[in-house]
Amino acid sequence: NPALRHAVTYLFTTPPQQQVFVNNTLTWQPRNLPPAWSEMRTLLFHVQGVRNNLVHGAKFIARESEDPDRDRKLLKAAFCVIAECLRACPEANHAFDSEAL
């Protein structure tokens, strides 16, 4: 799947960063990754980072990147990975579509 390959490459080459306070200034820094994690675990950590920044990040105060399309690219890549996970795992897809959530 070319779209999935592109999404994975984007998330690994330009992963989401973490918003932190440094010297009373809101800024961005790379997130710490345990070296023993598998590629799949690291990929899902990056998807989680996109979600965290979307829900909790204060991007109106400090932009993560000078690239105005970066947020859109990260969201699109993360969504592509999530969609593939749901396609590959019927149980997860059923839980995702469940109204019980």
C-alpha cells in the first residue's frame, strides 16, 4: 500500500514532538523513545503523539514547525496508520465502530 508506506516514512522521518516549558517559554522537543522498542511500537507511539498534540497541544501559542502543512501531514499519516490497523484487526475495528464507546 503506497499511501501506508508514505505515512510510515513520514512519521518516522518527521515524528511529532512534545510541547514543554523551557526557561518559562513554551517550546517543542523530540519525544524520548526507549531503544528496545520495535518498529511497530515506535510507529504507534508516533500516532499517539499526533493524537496527544491534537487534543492537548497549544499550537496557537508555539507552532511545532515552520511548515504550515505539517499538522495536516501528521494527521493524515496517523489516520492512514489507524485505518490500516482497523482493517488488519477485525476485533479492533468492531470495537472502534461500537456505539458502546
